[in-house]
Amino acid sequence: MASVTTHRQDNQPVYVLHTYPFKETSLVVELFARDFGRVATTAKGARRPRSAMRGLLQAFQPMSATWSGKQELKTLHGLDWNGSLLLLQGEALMCGFYLNELLLRLLPREDPHEALFEYYAETLKILASGQDLGTTLRRFELKFLQELGYAIPLEMDVNAELISELQSYRYEAEHGAFKLQGSLGRYDNGVQLSGKTLIDMANDDYSHLQTKQQSKQLMRYLLAHYLGDKPLHTRQLLIDLQDF
């Protein structure tokens, strides 16, 4: 039986993640689709000044898209507004581009993540409202890695013991939290943090300053591990603006 992704898909809820030139007059449009995950499409003629689709290729806006094709690169036939316009400005706009770059780098093509799609949409609304941007990013980063299937244990250490609020730990990617004993020296691998930070993150509570600071260090470390040698461009821009 042929995969459903080889057939024409009509009016699918999507967000535009990124566009770049393709041949003389077209664009490659990377979409995040609710039911199909990340989908690469070509918008033929979209670079022409009078292209009807050109003005619709805007990031962070809920859209509905129609595409078809049997190859990895589909043909985008139509794009329409699918909700009210969302306005991201200043640092919130940079945070939005950061989310998009994360999705482009780590989300496999045509791997559906409906819950992540809905969480992404909600996160964009929170960013537009101007609420605590750093905390909003931490929540998305954690949800994102969990939705992709990466184990981020926050309530148990590597020995399957409950995390203690008063204990210090060294957190390593692919493993989890190692209890620190005696002197808290420096470690080449992982991030040192308090048990309280891990418990707060498990409870979605970022109200304490230490939790905000240490959760930022932890998520930066974990994302760097999974991204490999090629860092995110938008992450450096955010650091240059303000330490997110």
C-alpha cells in the first residue's frame, strides 16, 4: 500500500518554518504540518513580483496548505490564512526564529508530532503576549526534546532514586542525574545543578531565580549535545541581545 504522504494533501494546518530560493523563480518552503510533521515543498513562481503566494509565505502565522508529490520534495499548490494574524516583535521575534531553527535542525521530515504542533502554536501566542521569554523557551525546549523521544529524566537519578531537593547533581545527556558526593569539583561532562532545579522543571515551576539560571544551562547543554558540531545561528543572536 502506498504511503499517504505520496498523495495530494488538501487544506492541511501548517506553519511556514523557512523559505529559500529554488531555481530561477521558485522557492523551497519548509512547512511544519500538524498531521505530517516537517514537509519540504516547492512554491513554483513564488519569487515573481506578482505571485499570489509570495505574500502568504510568512512565518508564525497559522495557515492551511495543499501539496502533492511522491518524492521528498513536494509541490505546494496553495496556501491560505487559517486564523488570526500573530505579531511577534523585537526579542520575541528572535525567539520565534529560534524555535523554527530548532524544528528545522532536529525534527525529521514527515514524522508527525501533533502534540508538538499544538504546543508550538501555543508557544507563539505566549511569545506574542510578551510574557517571560526565557521561561517560555525553556518550556518549549524541554517539551520539544521529550516529544522527539529523548529521555530527559527529572524525577529520578541514574540509580533510580528519587531526586532530592537539597542534593547536588551532575546531569549528563543520554544518562541523567548523578548524585554528587563530597567536594563539588569541576566535571568535563554534564552540568552541575541542584535537585530543586530538576524537581521544579518536572513540576513546570520556573519561579525561582536559581531554577531559571540552571535550567537554561541544562537545556543549552542538552541541545548542544543533540545538535552536534553545528550550533544554532539564532541561539548566538539571542545571547548577543540578552542572555536567553
